[in-house]
Amino acid sequence: MIVFDVVLMVTLWVLAVGAVSQADLFKSVVLFVTMGVVVAVAWARLGAADLAMVEVAVGAGITGALFLNTLGHLEQRPGERGEGEDTSHL
Amino acid sequence: MEGVREALAVGVMVLGALFFVAGSVGMLRFPDVYTRLHALTKADNLGMGLLVFGLSLQAPGWQLVLKLVLIWIFVMIAGAISCHLVAREAYRQGVKPEQGGDL
Amino acid sequence: MIVVAALVLGSFSAALIRIWRGPSGADRMMGAQLFGSSGAATVLVLAAMLEDWSLIDVALVFASLAAVTVVAFVERTERASMPQ
Amino acid sequence: MAVGVFWRVVFFAALWWIWAGDKPASWWFGAPAVLSAAFMAARRVGDESHRVRMRGLGMFLIYFVRASFQGGVDVAWRAMSPRMRLRPGFIEYPLRLDARRAPAVFFANIISLLPGTLSVELGETSVMVHAIDLEAPVEAQLQELERRIAAMFVAGEGA
């Protein structure tokens, strides 16, 4: 059981640090979604079924979808205006 | 009798977990997006099925068994749909598959 | 039972490598998908291990929402690649 | 139409019952949810519904469980063997089912769960399939699947 907990904790750490320190926004969003899943597993491990459910639905499901949508809009911008302004730093 | 059932359940679940591992190994070793999708979808589907079967043997009521089967069906639907969508997306973006030969 | 949990969790880290290395967006999404299904599996094993059967409901939510992010991903790339 | 709504209500009620258990109070939420889900589903599909033959369904389930077992074992074996035996490639499979209707969509989704095949794109008259081993009899396998699906569905009143 202790092995399980340690692996869970390390995965959580790696994902959390990875999600905020990415230059590539898409990668960052995917890492965030994955972190939502692992957080939910952690809640389940702690016996908090209700929290785990909310975490999956909100953290991994809805927020991930909204982030991806936002990213789509951000990437669409320069092409729409057609002025070729440099948004590559995004 | 109870002991046999318990042992069977654990055995089936270990087998299911092995399929999960095999799927992940395939996902790391296979050469391109399409073959990786093969590994992921099929191995996970079967692993989940075995896990659900093993748990059903231990579940305290048959309503839980129905719920477990429902989970399996949902995972299967989600797996099939997302697998198809990812493959189609890769195809439309022009990701080239590895061709022929032993890789 | 602990063996089962450890094995399933082991496939977690494999998905992590795939997300990290890419190379394409589709590969990363695939990694997230694996996290979804093996997450559900882990919760199921936990339910049996802790004998807390209410965790089954968590796995059910996992399973029914597994496709949402993938669909959002596909919609996004489809819109981004559409000719203006 | 009315018959279709009835069966959908039964279906969603069963789903709710599995999900929420048999506590009577849960139906205060369940009944409206079931009814609205059934009506939404019926409106979405219109009268283009297909009947499903019970016998065909049973046969198909047995076939499906066996085939998905084979699929999992097959791909796990390939992944684990030290020298991976892969001969991947695309195959264009001509559809005999009508691509705009439910059975073809069902077909395309099931392909991904069967040994060695993965559906890539559902076109007007064909499905693009990715096979993991081109030397396996992919074509014959797909034909068998298509035949079984055709046997399961009966064209509804909309046909």
C-alpha cells in the first residue's frame, strides 16, 4: 500500500510541476487534465468518493474541454485578422 | 468454495492488470500514432473487462455487478470513439504511418 | 490485490512518458486517454482493496466523462486547421 | 414514433435504476431526467430508428466478446515479444452498409475493438482502416463483422 501511495504522490508532483512549467501550451493543458485525473484517484484513495467525483467531472472533464477550446481561439486569432502579428510567444 | 472464488477473482484481476501494462508497453514501443492506438484501445478494453469480471466475483450484490458492467460498456464506447477521432485527426493532419516490413 | 494496484499504477507512468515525449498532439492526447481508462481501473481496484463500494460510482463518472476531452481536442484542431 | 419513445423511456429508466439504486426517493430526480433524455434522444434520431433483432444481438455479443479477447491478446503479444512483428498499413474497405446510417457508424466503431484493425475515416462509400498486420486476412474478417451487424439490425419504419 505504501508503494501505491508513493507512486501516486510522485506522479502528482511531476504532473503539477510539469503543467505549470511548460512552454508549449497544449502540452500544459494535457498535463493539467491528467493531473485532474490523478487528483481524483488521490481523493478516492483517501476515501472521499464525492470529492473524487466532482474532481473528475470538473477538473478533468469540463475545465480541460474549456481550456482546449480557449487554446483553439487563441491559435485562430492571427489567421483571422490576417495582419501577421507575431503571437508565437503564446 | 469462498476461498476458490477469492483466488479466481484475484487471478483474473492480475491478468487484467497485465494487459494494462502490455498496452502501455506497446504505447511506448510501437513506431507511430496508429499502431500505438492499436495497443492502447484493445489492451485497455480487455484489461478493463477482466478487471470488471474479477471485481464482479467479489461484489456483495448483483446490482453492483450491473454497475460494473455499465462501467465497462462506457469505457469501451469512450475508447472506441476517442480512438477513432484521434486516428482520423492524425490522418487528416497528414501523419504518415510506418509502412510494411518487420519493425 | 496490491500487485494489481501497483501494475495498473505502473501503466500510469508509461502514459506520462508518452505525454512528455509527444511527438505529435495526437500522441499526447492518447496519453491522456490512457490516464482516463487506467484511472478508472485504479479506482475500481481501490474500491475492492478498501472494501468501499461507493467508489464504484467514481469509476462510473470516470468512464462516462472519458471521451469529453478527446472530443474537445479534435474539435479544436479541426477548427484551427479549417481554411479561413 | 410513439413506440420508439416508449422503448427509450424503458432503456433510460433501466440505466437510472442501475446507476442510482432502488431507493424510491431517487426517482424524484430520476423520472424527469429519464423522460427528458428519452424525448431528446427520440427527437435527435427522428423516425430513422432501426430495430434490433434480439437473436442477432445475442449472437453478436458472443462473437464480440470472443473477438475483443483475441484482439487484446494479439496486441499484447506483439507489444511484449522482443522482436515486434508489425506490418502496418492502410486498407480501403468498400462499405455495403449505408454510410449515413446507424449500422455503418456502429461498424466503424466496433472495428477499432477487434484484432488488428483500427478505423481511421468513415467515407461516403468506404471505410479507411489501419491494419497492424497486412498479412492477416483483414478483408475477410471485416466482411464477417459487416455481415453480423447487418443481421442484427432491421431497417425501421424510416427505411
